[in-house]
Amino acid sequence: MNRNIKITILMDNNAEEGFASEHGISLWIETPEIRILFDTGQSRLFIDNARKLGISLEKTDVIVLSHGHYDHTGGLADILDIASKAQLILHPNAVLPRYSVYPGKTPRSIGMPDSALASIDRLKKDRTTWVIQARKIASDIGVTGAIPRETPYEDVGGPFFLDPEGKREDTLVDDQALWINTDEGLVICAGCCHSGLINTLNYIRRLNANSKIRLVIGGFHLVNASAERMERTLEALMKDPPEKLAPCHCTGERATEFLKEKMPKRILPCRAGTTWGQTRMALS
Ligand SMILES: [Fe+2]
Ligand SMILES: [Fe+2]
């Protein structure tokens, strides 16, 4: 990895000793040019982890929300209180109410919590950037905006709806990923990959003249994936394999074990407290 880029996992479903964990994700990305917080976990716990790591979230330049689910946006109000100059980047659909509706079960609200919605309302308009399409946020860093859904074997990964009755399907059009184009290839940060891991990687490759992928970090949302989807995902990955993958959050233990078994040299451990870049864990 480019020596000048450092990525730290501030929150994940699992944590290194001494760090808090919860079902959620938050990544901290530092380059000489910009400091980015990618997702905010489901609570303010990622802020405690950042303090333990000596990370100054006050200096955040940009907060990117991968999508509007609670486990990516729950700490937004807390970080906006701390990061008083940060620009917020999100898709307009991220603020919609949304639900998971399993047959025979009580619908569950899984959208952005009220505290996060209120914090966006309070933010001055010039601090919010609504993203629909891919755009650069620094010279070698961009967000995808909505990701084209092209593979026949990938779906959003669950019974997601825009209403508690389960009538209006939620296609998670707000789902986006972030890329950093380094000298050694693309580093990709994903929240939940509701657009599909392969759709996400293919789109980012296309946006970057088919550069090779150095590292993919994040939730791959394979937790409910069928055996067929897993096999076809693996097949697509192996066509032009990313050098390293760091699956976490909603990838699911079964899928992570599957990837480890099939691509043992390419899978990196990833949990709250893990850092890649200048210190601790080198990419080799
Ligand atoms: Fe999600
Ligand atoms: Fe998630």
C-alpha cells in the first residue's frame, strides 16, 4: 500500500482485544490530502475506539455514508458534534424510512435513526453533498454513487422494504462504495455491498480504466448468500483477483470461511482496531 495512506477499522462486528465491537462498520482513511470517515457504526462506540487509537476525529474533512441503514449511520449525530468542519456525503435515498420484513415476523425498522436524521437537518446546506452518480472527493479518491446491478446472481441480500407492510421493495439504490487509486492499484472500501460485491468491484474498475485491485475492505453482505451465489462470486473474483480482501461486518462467518478456504493467501483479518498502512499491519 502506498506509504502515505492509512486505513483503520474503527468499528466492526468483531474487535481486537481492548476495543469495542457492535453490528456495524466504520473506517478511518488518512492521506496527506484528506481525512475521511466512512460510515459511523450503529452508535458512538467507534468514537471511543478512535480515541484509544489516538485518532483525532475533530480533523475529519469528509464523512461518507455508504447507505442509510442504522448500522452505518447510528453514530452520525455524535460525529457531527465533534467534526465541526466535516462535509457529509450521501445519496438522497439514505434518509428514507426502511424495514426488514420477514414473513410471519414483526417488521423491523432498519433505517437511519431519528438522531442522525435530525443532525442532517441541522447541518448547514453547504456542508451536505447529495451524491447520485460517481464523483471524486479528492485527487485520487472517489465515491461510486449508485452502482449498476448487472450480475444475475447478486441481490440486495435480504427482505428489505420501504414500508413496514413489505409492499414496496427497497433496492438500496443509495448503496455506494469508496475507492482510492494508489500507485499499487485500487483500494476499495465497501459498507454492506447491497449492490453485490462483484457489481461493486466491476463498476469501480470501469471508473478507473480497469486498474488492478490491491485491497477490498468491508462488508460483502454474503451472510444470506446461496451456495450458487458464493460459487459464482468466487468464480468472478478469480477471473481478475484482488490482491487482498479484508471481509468483515455483514460478510458472515460462513462466507468468510469459504473465501479463506478458496483464496487462503488473499484474505486478511479485519476487525475493530485493525490498521493498514503506515504502522502495525503491512500488506505483504
Ligand atoms: Fe445495510
Ligand atoms: Fe450493514
